[in-house]
Amino acid sequence: MHLLDWIVVVVYLFWIVYDGLRRSRGTDKVDGYFLANRSLPWWAVGLSVMATQMSAVTIVGTTGQAYATGLRFIQFYFGLPLAMIVLSLTVVPFFTRARVYTAYEYLERRFDVRVRSLASFLFLMGRAFSLGVTLAAPAVVMSAILGWSLPVTVLAICVPMIVYTTIGGVQAVAWTDVKQMFIVVGGMSAAIVILLYGILQQVSFSQALHLAGATGRLNAIDFRFDPRETYTFWSGMIGGLFLMLAYFGCDQSQVQRYLTAKSIDEARQSLLMSAFVKIPLQLLILSTGVLVFVFYLFQAPPMLFNRAYDARVAAGPHGAEYVALEREFGAALESRRQAATETDRVAFLAADEQVRQIRDRAATIVKETTGDSRYNDVNYVFPTFITTRLPIGLVGIMIAAIFAAAMSASGGELNALATASIIDFYRRHFVKEASDAHYLMVSKGATVFWGLFASVVAMYSANQGSLIEVVNRYGSFFYGSLLGVFILAILTKRATATGAFWGLLAGMAVVLAVAFTTPIAFLWHNLIGAVVVVAVGMGISLLQPPPSPPRGFGRAGRPASDLG
Amino acid sequence: MSSAGRAPDAEIDRDTPMTRTYVRVLVIEAAILVLLWIFGRLFS
């Protein structure tokens, strides 16, 4: 990287910390630290919600997936707009009126402390580990691209993020997210312009689309109903709907975002912003990956994008074969380039298949030589493009955008982990009466603790396949079950605390069994978890006497079953 | 814990029906799905 690019990255990291600290005014009370005194406008909350979802995994992993398989990953988000409407009608007014800090506080009011603690514990475990993976995504890739060690890269992301989140609380997180969203979207748009410029030197825009389409990369929608297929219209619409309901309705890292809004209306608008913008934004990112594929039809890509093992492979038993493969790869690329230029569809597809087979063989050699059975170069495609093809200055901005995405996604999660730890455990079980200053101090301590915990997890989460899938798989282990217990709490009056508690445990057990013993794709785990919790929870509840009416919920004094 | 600095309760509880916005969300999503499907068919 050029000196100017390094300067851009370093200046950006310092600016983020400075701006985060500047935003820490008004966070000298717990209400300000965790909920920004419920003072944020809808557009800031909406951008913060989207920034929390759009991690570096999204930039690095999603573009890589689109390079390899095209637009089909967009189906993952098909359930999101509907989920936002359902949540706007149900939990948004519910949680806002309740004046809660965490979603799980409500579970104690409706059921008992066991259900609240178990749900919050599941959130803490699932979120802490997936936060580690969220941080690992850019760290693994950027350490290879920048030549830094993994711990140094993890610290470059985590230290600024931990500093501004710890000192400034949710307010610093939200306002930093707003800026980071602009940097990420701006950076991706600039990359698209550069890609289009490079492609249009070779072929027309229509020809470029036909080339991408010939390989199936523009087939975004798959109507087959096959539960083993990860991304289909149905898995996105049904499994994705349950995942999004659980993620935005029961995951503290999201619930806390809209609890900072000024009013129920503004909280709703912040969620509906995602309903409008999320799919087009994901299309922008996926399109970047597809354009990188078309770009590399005319500019020679490396045989494998992850070059971490090059030296070991060259010195290993398959070294000579690997060198011969590289020559073969060069010839196959030339055939593909020629066929693409002449728009000879049959020859193009044959050459593209040959390129794919050579890449597969090369990856197999790397796996055999190194013993790294999870070797994968999907996440290295876009960073390789950035560092080798973008002009000076823009490389720095794009690297800063990846760091920005990593920090903006993680800061909100870190703040949510601290909130759940302090509100649902420390204040509830250990120190019930203390001053605001005391709770604020331990909240900051909890933020630092979870930041360090996630940093350690990040260092051990390297090379786990496509990282975007790893994050969503982690989430899907517990999201469906959490959603199930909130359905029992909010939509039924008959469910009892014991039913909810054992239903939640049963849901988790069934999802784990399904995940490890069947080929059912992970998006369906959310539906399965929710259904099992509701079925087992209601079954047990019906064997017991009806619960006494829940205590008043919220200052408006509305009953638990009234969804406003 | 203190609630100093909060927005007033009446402001926080402001709750207006947004049916038109929900319909817009659904219509736009349907349009995107149809366009994506046509786009895939057109260039495959």
C-alpha cells in the first residue's frame, strides 16, 4: 500500500475515536449511557440499525460470495421488510412503553426471573461469540492483505472501537455508525465506478450483463422448495422472516438501537428505513462482487486469492504440480478472455468451467499440503481487488471502510452485551441498590470485558469458510428459540413461566440436534426453534393452572396482551 | 437508576398509525422481486 493510503487509514482511526469521545456528552448517567436518554432522531437510529447489520463480513464475505455464486444471497433478506412491519406493529410500541433497558426485562414481568436470565444468557453467549467472528472477518483478511499479524489487526479494529464505546456509550456508537455508513456506502460506490470503468474498456454494459448472466450469477431468485438449499425464495421468505423477527425483535443489539429513539413513531420509522433500503443496499454490495467477476474476465486474477500458503505449497510435495497448474490457469484465462470478448457463449462457458476446475484443484493441493481442510479464498476476492486494482488514496478509503464496517457493527453489539450483563445479571442478581455512578462504572468495565473477550474469540475464529454464513449460522442456533419465548410472552395469555422455561430449553436442544444431524439449511433452524418453543411451552403450560394476570406493563398501564 | 435528561413521556409514547407506509414497503418489495426475476431471466 502507498504511504498516502496508510495515512488515510490512520487518520480515519484517530478521527473515529476523537468523534466518539466528543459524542460522549450526556452519558454520565446510565440512562444516557445505554439509551442516549431516548433522544435520537429516527434517521440516526435507522442508519445505526443498518450499520450494526452491515459489518465488515458483509463487505468482505458478501462480495466474495457474489463473485463465486452471484446474486442468490439476496434471498436471505426477503423476509426482512415483512418482519419490520410486524415488529413495528408489535414489539416496538411494546418495549418503548415498557421503559425497559433490555428486551429480557419484560420476560421477568411476564414469566419469572428464570426465563429472563436464561434468555439473556443465551443472548450473551450467542452474541459474544458471533461478535468475535464479526471481528475475525476483516482481521483475517486484512492481516493477509496488509501483511500484519492477526493479533495486531484484531487490535487495530478493537482498540478504537472499545475506547469510544466504553467512554461514549450508545450515543457515541450511534453517531459513529451514521458516519461509518456514509464511508462504507461511498467506498462501495467508488469501487463500482472503477469496476464499470475497467469493464467498459473491454465490452459494452449489456455484454457484461450477458457474461455474468451466462454463468448464472444474475439468477437472484430460486423458487425450488428444497430445505437442504441454503438460499431459496422460500428459505428467505419463511426462514428469513423468522430470523429477522428474532434478530430485530429479541436481540438486544437491535432492540437497544430503537429504544434510543425519541418516540414510538421514530422507533418505527427507523426500522422501516431498513425495510425500504436494506435489499437495495445488499444488491449494491452483491453487484460489486458480480462486477469483480466480470472485471477479472479481462484482467488476470490470481489462481487463488488467499496467498497465505504460497511458500509452503511451493516447497511441498505438490510444488511442481502447482506451478504447472498456474501455467494451465494462465492459458485457460486467455481462452476465457477471448471467448468473452467475442461473446462466444459456448466457448466462454467451457473456458469458465476449466478455470473453475483448475482453481478447485489448486485449492485441493493447498489443503493437502497444509492440512487446512477449511482453506477458502472467497473472503479474499474483494480485498485483493481493492489493494491491487484501485488507485492510490481510494485503497486507503476502502480499507478504512472495511475497518469502519467492522467497528460500527461491533460497537453496537458491545454496548448491548454490556447492557444485558449489567441490567439482567449484575443489577438483578448481585447489586440491587447502588448509585447511578456505580452502575455507570461497572457498565464501562463490562464493555471493556466483552471487548477483550470478543478480541480473543476473533483471534481463534480464523478460516471458517464464508464468514457471513458462519455469523448467521451462530445466530440461527438461538434466534428461533428466543423468538419462540417472546411469542409465548406477547401473543398468549395462557403460557406459564415453567412452560416458557422448558420450551426455551427444548427449542435450543432441537435446533442443535437438527443442525448437527440433518442437512436442513440454517435459515430453517429459526422456524424450527420458534415452533418447538411455542409447542413445548404451550403443551407444558396447558398441564398447569393458568397463570395469574401479568403485572402492569409500562407507564401506559397496558396489559401484556395488548400490542398497541 | 436516574431518568434525568429523557424525552418527556408524552413525546416517547407518540404512536401514529402508519398503514400507508407498510403498504408502500410491501409494494416496493414485490416490485423488486419481480424486477430481479425478470432481470435473471433476461440475461441467463
